[in-house]
Amino acid sequence: MSAARQVVVEADGGSRGNPGPAGYGAVVIDPATGEPLAEAAEYIGVATNNVAEYRGLIAGLTAAKALFPDAGDALRVHVRMDSKLVVEQMSGRWKIKHPDMKPLAARAAAVLPPSSVTYEWIPRAQNKHADRLANEAMDAGRDGRQWEASASTAALDAPARTVTAPPPVQGPPGDQAAGAAKARAALAAARGAADTLFPVPEPGVPDTTVPAAPIAPAAPAPGQPAGSASQKAGAPQTGWGSAPDLGAPATLVLLRHGETALTPEKRFSGSGGTDPELSATGRGQAGRAAEHFAALGTVQEIVSSPLRRCRETAAAVAGRLGLDVRIDEGLRETDFGAWEGLTFGEVRERYADDLTAWLASPDTAPTGGGESFAEVAERVAAARDRIVARYAGRTVLLVTHVTPIKTLVRLALGAPPEALFRMELSAASISTVAYYADGNASVRLLNDTSHLR
């Protein structure tokens, strides 16, 4: 029996427009040394990000197999990608529903025996080599040529690697259950077991004393020098001062689009309907949001839902800030099926049983083949992971819809699905969630409309 051969594959894909000119990159790495063994990249014409990412995976697996053609079942490949969608689908944890993804996933699964391949999600910052290859391929396509390995500088620009797989993390970045638990553990280790702020039992876990959240030190009493009250030698510190430095978070500023003709009538308006434009009121709201963000001067990137009302709102802000708008399909609104364009009362009259079931379960889809809230949460979480990884440490304006914004807030808080029905979200309102390097999330703002007054 042949000795096992182990390699790491890092793969990525991108699209300048989503869909737009697209390319992929993949690199096969020696896990012992971190050295690249083979590279692959290709311009593939007009495609979406997801298609390009799957093509990168297929190329990486094929390159690994070609390096060791006689290894057979003894070849072991560990795939590392910053696409949560591809990693979760190929790992079998997420269903593959999009018709364009199914054949690509089947091709990837057929390259090597499924038992020979494992998958790991990594932040975009750790996938720079493959990302650079994909961008080289797209640059080549822009110039009317194909990528050539002899001209690539991706390996030179890639940082030194540590390819040992990290400890497994339960839950995607930003979800409260995983992130908060890790943050509490880090704080406890930094301060020592004696420094306890509040005892908070974990669900299903014995009530042990852990710090629930950091708080700022109390202000000194009048006339007392700052730091002299409880900062005596040996006294434990509280607050962020003793916590590990997690660096600047990726801050997602969530802007709901301005009004359309359907908004004041409170009609279902998702991604399966007429794709309405902004009304005159909505255009005014977009303009006031643009002035607000220009005055703040904090937004560094803009990502929008592909639907027209969001693209128009994003364009108003982008024009004022001098930024480009990137489109992410994952930020579109729920497909409300046969309910599109109807009021809540009209749906109750026509589809009473379906509406009752939908209100009772996040797994129930609207009448006529729409999306369930569970499906939307899966899609939005994948978009969140892509954006947080791509823009680590930056402030990103996401122009999107009611359900995606409420879903991001719900996931950050670790709230149950029914929390979606307990949040108010006005047209052109602003909410904010920050995502730290350890996976923890902090909700900073919800449904702010002060800029509209």
C-alpha cells in the first residue's frame, strides 16, 4: 500500500461585476514547508463570483491530482478557501440549490474520492496567493490574453504561510454563540479567574462564573485621581484594557434602500417581483443618506444588493463619496413567491394557511416557491463572511433590504428567528454591526433615521 501523500490546495475566484469578467486562481502547497508546488489560473469570461470560486476549486484539485498521478486513494488534499458557500456546500453541510452550482460541485467532487478531501474556511487575508492568481487571470482577460504561469508574481507577493489547520470553530464568523464564547475565554485568560464581572450561565452548560462582557472602568469620585481607587497593586483590571488586541473590526454599515411606490403601502416587495425603482421620496432619502455619509467621512467601500432600488440608493452615496459600488447577489431581498406585490391583509385573505405556517416556522417558504427565512439566513451569512473577509478592518456600507439587515442583526445577537418580527426597520434607515478578528460581533446601531429629519 502506498504511503499517504498530503497537500494543501488554496483556491479563489472573482468577478468584476458579479456577473462580469471573471477568473480563478489555485495553488497546491507542501504542508510541511509551505512552498507552492503548482499554480493554476484562468480567465473564464463573464461569470459570477460563485462560479469562479468553484472553477478555482476544480482547478486546484485537478492540479493536486496531476502532481501525484500514481498516489490513487493515498492522496490527501486539504482545501482552504475564503468562500463560505463553497466550503459549506462541498462539506455537505449546506444544500446546493442554485442550478449553476450543482454541475460545478459535481465536477469538483469527481476529481478525487470524497474521503480524500477535507475543507476549511479561511479569512480572505490568508488566501492572498490564490486571490492574486485570480486577479492576474482577470487582468489578462481584460487585455485580451490568457494568464501565463511564467509571468505570474503571485508567489512573490504571497506572505509566508502557516498551513497547519487551526482548531475547529463552531459557527461562522460573526455568530454570537461562537464569537462571544471565544471572547469571554480570552478575557478570562487575560484577567485571571478572580476578575469576574457578572456570572452568566451558558445555555445547557453548568452555571460557572465567566465574564459576560467587558465594561469601562468606573469614573473616579470627585477629587480622586484617575486610577487610584481600584487600581492598587495586584488589583485585577476590568474593561478592554486587559483584553487581547483584536485590531480594527470590519464594520458593516447597513443602509436600507429608499422608498419605492410599494413601500408606503407595506406590500411584499422581494427579489421575485417587479424590481421597482425608487420613488421621488426614495430618491430624496438616498440623497440625504449620501450627505450624511459624506459628512461622517468613514465609509471606505460600498457593496449593494443587485436589485434596482438598492443600486439606485448606492449610486447616490457612491457619487457623493467618489467610490465604486460592488454588487453581491447574497444581499438581495427574500423571494416572496406568490405574495409579491400584495399587502399582509391580502395575503391573509388569499393564503391564510400558508401565512400562518410561514409565521410559525423559519423553514416554511411563502406560497408559490419563494424563499424561507432559513434559506435567506444561509445566503446572507455567506455574503457576510465574504464581505468581512474581503474588507477586514475597513468600514463598508451595505445597501440592502429589510430581511438581510434584520438577519445580520439577529445572527450577531444570537437571537432566535422570530426576532425578525420584533425589529422595526424604516426606509433609508441605518444600522451598524462590527465584526472582530476572533469572530465576535457587536451591534452598534439599529434603525437610525436621524439623517432623514
